[in-house]
Amino acid sequence: MRAATFITFLTVSPVYAGEIVAFTATDFDGADIVIVGEIHDDPTHHQVQADIIALLDPTAIVFEMLTSDQAMQITSDTINSLDLGDLLEWEANGWPEFDMYAPIFAAAENAKIIGAAPSPEMAAQARDDILAAFTDQRFGLHIPLDEDEQRTREQGMQDGHCGALPAKMLPWFVDQQRFRDAVFARAALEAFETFGGPVVVITGNGHARTDWGMPVYLNAASPDTHVLSIGQITAPSDSSPYDLWRVTPPIDRPDPCAAFE
């Protein structure tokens, strides 16, 4: 499977794109890095991620949610521990309850676990200057966005925060998202270069987007690396910013904007 060439992903614009209901091994043929998006608090999304890992048997799994120091705590002795969430301080770091993610770790026994999140020191530096924190120009973070994309992304940040952000802060929020995309992309590429493929990335849907997420930075740094992006969304669409996507019913959750009323 790792030597197959069914799908070719050499550009950010997907060569193969469409909605999918159930995944089979041929959906991943030719992919070196598979980015599997999620809505963080949807347990069905995490079960699908676990199923993909079981199907692919990846060499490494890259987690948005973990720093490298946290990932080092995951060993053959701890990965199946009932206390793994506490060991990683998962919920204390702001992620939904660990039980949702437990199936992913249960399926990951044969893979190297990689923490992609920036260290606290790097994240603090990025809050002041993303280019000082991330100096690897292969990934193109230093290249400014064009005006249309900048405007679109700022509006998306505002909408995602219930219209509550000061306008002057919007460029900063966009920069922080771009910084994390580049950091995650570098971690995924280093995993692929070290362990071979396929590498699976567990991350939010926003980072999986082919138009401005991790795939953009991976393509800049290594255009011959074949990247497959999968989104898990809650509204049907004729086109989505992913190579493949699945549509799931929205889960019941409180209105996130109620706190701003």
C-alpha cells in the first residue's frame, strides 16, 4: 500500500476531491501524509480517525494536541493506561474529555507518536512575532497573504468568535493560525522524512484545509510529498476545502455565542 500511486497530490488544489461515506484502503493509495480533520468535541470524528489509523497502519501519528515533551511520555507501557489522559494533562490543557480521543491511541500502538504543538516558550515568542518563533523559510510563512485572503480570513476569525473581537486584533489571530499551520506542517514532514509513510495527522478541520491550512505549507516545503487532506463537516457541500470529506450530523452543544449576549 505504501508504494501505490493511485492518487497524486502535487499541488495545493486537489487532484481528487469529493464527499465520501466510508473509507477503504484505495482512498489513501499514494498518500505520504494523511491529514484527518475533526471538530474537536465530536466523538464520532475521533472514531473515524481511529478507524483510518487501523486501516493505514501508519508509521507515525502527529497530534496537534501534544507538544513533543508530552508525546515523549507515551510509551508502550503508558499508551494503553487508563491514566493516559491525566498523564498528558489533556483536559487541563483545554481539550475535550480524553475519552473521546482514547480510540485513536488504542489504534496507535504500532506508530510513533509525535507532538506537533509548539512548546510554551515557542508559543509565547509567537504571540509577539511569528517569524521570530518560526524561522524555517521553506514553508513560506514569511510570505504575506494577498489582500483578499487576508480579508476573508479576518472575517472568518470574527465570525468564529461571535463578532466579539476588536477589529485591530484580527490580523494577529490570522497570524497565530498561520503559525500553527506551519509548525504542524513541519512536524508532519519531519515525521515522514524520519519514519517514511504513511504519516497520519490528527488536527482540527481548519488546519486540514487545502486552500490555506497545513497542505499549503507542506506543498511549499516539499512539493513532491503527496498529501491527502480529509475534512469532517456537518453541512452537505458540492465542494469543500479538502481532498476528501465526510458529512456528519451536528452534535448538540450550547450556543457558543450565548456568553457574549
